[in-house]
Amino acid sequence: MRDPLSALAETLSQLDALLKEGQSRDDVLDVERLSVDSGVPRDVIATLLDGKEPPAEDITDRIIRRFEHLRETRRRDDGHRHSYGEIAASFGASRASLSNLVNSRKKTQGEEGAEPRAVRSGGPLAATQAGIEEFFFGAPNGWLSAEPASALDDALQPVLAELREAAGEDPLARLRHAHGLRRIAHRAAELSDAEQELVADWIDTILRRRERDKGVEGPETW
């Protein structure tokens, strides 16, 4: 299994390679939208986009926080949040089981009367997670418990797909993506003599074709 941070770094590298001249990530990334889609808080997204690892998080706290995030951002058609009873009934659980799960984690470290708790690797029953995910997404998908880097990586895929589609209309952009080129001319020094000759012939052929099509004789500056 690939390391989530490494996978995210690769996605960001591909995204950077598809940016147009003069563009930055800020021009194509909507952090608010990424937060809604991934369930990752905006400050954590900023940390991940900077290539840093965010603080560890208790897995149960993450699952419950994302569960409440789903209720807040994926509402019913009438604008109201889905109730615990409605969600629980969809997978044969009780309203109390979800309500108790959420309320049991209300007191966080630092609040009066709360006891410190260590970061744990366990979480609610898998059936509960799967039931919640199926209710909101139509199928269990690991969304509630995914590592922040993995969740953000998934949310970035539609952005990457749009950039790739746009690059498909621009042959030079396709070259930048396929070969990691940002400024093609800057790579000329890396070519062998034979390769430079091939490129020169290719450019010469293009220019002669343009001159012929326009009925222009003589050299043209490109």
C-alpha cells in the first residue's frame, strides 16, 4: 500500500505540471470546496499542500467529526440535516447508538471535566462506518476514516482530471504533462547533438509549411 503523503505529493506534482504559464495552485484549487469534498479541515489542507504532515488525530474523533460534517454539508432536499434516526434506520441500527457515539466524544481534551486521551488506531464498529457511508454515498468507501492525505488526494482527482482535459486541447500542455516540461526551450541543453538536430529539422519543417501556406518566402522569426 502506498504511503498517503507520497501519493498526495505525486498528485500535486502532476497538477503543477499542468498549470499554464503564470498560473499557481491558488488559481485552480478551491480550499473550501476541497474541505467540503474531503472532510479535511481547511487548516489541515493548507498544511498538506505545503508538503507537511498534520498532527495525529484520534481515529474515532475523525470519524465522528466527518460524520457531523456529512450531516452539515449533505443535507436533505428541504435543507434540514438528516437525523440520527433516519441514518441509523437505513442500516438497521438505533438512533440512540449514533447519538451516543457522537455525544460520547463531545468533551475534548482541554475542556473542563474532560480527561486527556491518547490517539488510537481503532474506531467505531466497521458496520457503523459502512452504514453511514452507504447512506450518504450509496456504497461504503472508507471516507470517514481515510487519512487526511488520502482524503485530500481523492478530492484533488476531479481537479486533476479537468486540467488534463484542458491540456488535451493544447499540444504544448500535453508535452509539459507527459515529460514534466514547464518551459520546453529550457530543456534544449539536455539534448544530444543528434536530438537537437532532429528538433531543429522539426521546427524548420513547421516554419517552411507556414511560409508555404501563407505564400511568404524567406526566413520567419518564431
